[in-house]
Amino acid sequence: MLFNSGMASTSPSTVWPVVHEERRALIRDLEPLEPAQWQTPSLCAGWDIHDVLAHVIDSAKTTRLGFMRRMIAARMDFDRDNALGVEREKAGDPGKTLTQFRAVLSRTSGPPAGLATRLVEAFVHGEDIRRPLGIRRDYPAEHVATALGYQVRTTTKMGGGKEIAEGWRLIATDTAFDHGDGPAVEGPAMSLLLAVSGRPVLESELSGPGAAVFLQRKL
């Protein structure tokens, strides 16, 4: 298996400033939204824009000990726990939910998983919200590659995309990232990250001998 990446460090001093900047950028993008836009379906199946933001707040407030208690309460069902978190953090007024997001901007807590998951969360959920709204952001490719490297080595059962990536050679065109064996699929690190995270991407985002078949895979 090939793996050549210029991924950034996953130390707290590297990861958290990136996460905090992504939270600030998302706040800036959400502030001008009209009330109806908050009901726009996100890339996250079954969730609208407002739901995704509530989930991001819930994740930011999660602690390691709290996560274990919640999973026990949810009978070890990740989907049930996520749904309860959205219900808990989603205010009736989207503006109030956004205020709650501002309040967690600088937090450095999270579930008991590698710090790279915080990058995955920031980048993927950022696009879950922005793409349906037609908002564009240029993400830091080196840090997106770190998130991508985590996803291709983590099973889908644990929130990763290992099974989706298997059988393909994924090559980023905007940073140093080359992973896997098989027909080559090339594209920006962000597009590859979304794809292995089970999100739809446009045909125009990916190229290479394997791109056409890869885009037709079951998500």
C-alpha cells in the first residue's frame, strides 16, 4: 500500500488553532443567513443546516467521560446519541443556536478519539453546511490531508472511510497525499475527504482512471 503524505502534525498546538479558525469562519458564513435558509437540507442525510450546527455544538461540548456516559444512555448507538445531541443543542431560533456556537468557539474538548477527528469534524461538517447554501471556502489543504489520512485508516463503523477508500489509489492534487493501491482517483484533498466520508461530490471534482467508477460507488 502506498502512503506518501505531507500531512500536518496532530499535536494539540497544531490542531486546535485550525479548528478554532474553522469555527470562526463558519460563524461568519452563517451570520447573514435568512430564516428559511436554516432549513436547507445539508449533505448529512436527514439533517438540515440548523441540525448540523446543533451537532457541531454538541460535539464541541463533549468530554471523554461525558461521551462514555452518553453512549451507555444511548445503548451504544451512535446514531441515537447524535440525534439526542441535536435535540439538546438546537434552539427554536437559529440565531440562538448560533450564539451557542460562539460560546463554544475556543473549547478544546472532544470524544475519546484521535485529535485528527476534530479536523474531520470541522472540515466535513463545514462543507455539509456550505455546499447546499452555495458558500465557498478555501480550506488549508495540508490540514485537510491530515483529516483525510485519518479517515482512510478508520472503519466506517467508527465514523471513518476505510472501506470506501479500499481498492483505490487516492491522490490529492493540491497537497502531498498519495494513499492506496488500485485505479488512481485524483482531486483536491477536500473532495477526497468528502468522498471517503460518504458525502456526494461532483464529477468535475475528481479525475484519473478510477474516477468514473469511484463516483458510482455506494455511499
